[in-house]
Amino acid sequence: MPAKYRQQLLELGSGHMVLTIDRDRCLLLYPLPVWEEIECKLIQLSSTNPRARALKRLLLGHAEECGLDASGRILLPAPLREFANLAKQVVLVGQGNKFEIWNEQAWNAWRDALLASTNDGGEPLPDLDTLAF
């Protein structure tokens, strides 16, 4: 974990975090207090709606608690590493309340495809000036 985030993670949840999978074949890393809020929302989703049940299975079923070691590293469990095809080179993408952990090649391909599609007449990304905050 980059040093600039370690202190915040220690203050927010004593360095305790939760890893889970994402549909984009990356991992999601949440500080424990943030994950607990998401977990409560997921649990409240309908168990009779097949899509909601599938989302619960994916996110809750793959959730693994982890923490920072003394050197500020996180041990990624083998099944999660395999799911996201993580090897030596990974990319940590900040998302405000969580991080995404990507295989470097997969991240570059995803990013390049998105930029190419918006430059070739595809749906543009929202303009920051038009977003309501």
C-alpha cells in the first residue's frame, strides 16, 4: 500500500480491510468501516430477485478480511489473485471510498479501450462541470 494512504487506513479502520471481486476482473479493497456499510446494504437486497442474489453471492461470497502488515503490505489470498490474474505488476486505482486492484495489462487495456471508444464517437464521459455534487 502506498505510504500516502497507510495512515488514513490505520485511522479509519485500524488497518483492517476487506477484499472482494468485481465484474471487471479486478479486486475491490474497502476499509472495514466502509465495507460494513456496504455489507448491510447487500444483505438487505431481495433474496428472490435473481440479479440481486447473484450480486450478493459475488461480493459477499468472495469477501476476505485482510490488514496491513508492519511493512504496509496486504496479503492477497490466492483465489482472489487468480480471479484478477494478479502477478508481479499490479495497479492500485483509488475510487474515493475504496481501491481497485488490477492486473497492469488488464488495466491498461481497459483504460485504452475506454479512451478509444470516447474518441471514436462512442458515448462520452460525463463533463465534470455538469456533474451535480
